[in-house]
Amino acid sequence: MIDLRRFPRCITRLKAYFPEDNKSYEIRDISYKGCFIKTDKKISTKRLVYFEIEIPDVGLIPVYGVVIHHGTQERPGLGIEIVDIDKNMLPVWSYYLKALSYIEEAKRAYKRALEEERSEKS
């Protein structure tokens, strides 16, 4: 399968909140323009939804998005394309995603270092 995403996705465990619920939902992965929320909620595709993303040590970011897909039977959820973030929160969102991409880069570097260490010992 070809990945047609315009922005790289990062694995995460952020929390999402829908205004009509009192519970949080886990965001499995995220990018500048989309996210996947683990949930059994049945929201029709092409529907505009409002939710908030909680960024640890920062706060809640209000988000408008369109439901694009419902995941799979093994991995149910909502694939959401982000269409709007409050202009005052856009810099916060951008900084967080930039930091998250550096964390992903650090994970890859750590994995490479461990692999090199193992191959040197062999």
C-alpha cells in the first residue's frame, strides 16, 4: 500500500477530548494535518468534528477536523484530517510537532547506536 500522506506521522499517546464526552481518547499517531484517535465512536465520514488535544505540560489545543476513515476491525478508531486550529494556538501546535519530530529522530539514533554496539560485540 502506498502512503499518500503529505506530512510525516509520529507515534504518540496524546489524549483527545470530545465536548460531549467526559472521557479521554488515546491519539495513536499524529501529524501536522491529521491524527488517528483510538475509539469505538461511530462518527460518519466527511463529518466536521470539534475536539481538543491535550499536549503534556502545555495544555489543550482546540481542533476542527474531518473524519476521513474509521480504521480497521483490528485497529478501530477515527482517522481525522485537521482542517483548523485557532490561529493563536497554531504556533504552539507547530512547536510541539517540531519537538515530536526531534524525539522520533532521537529514537532512531538510539536504535542505530544499539545496533552498532551489538554488531561490534559480535
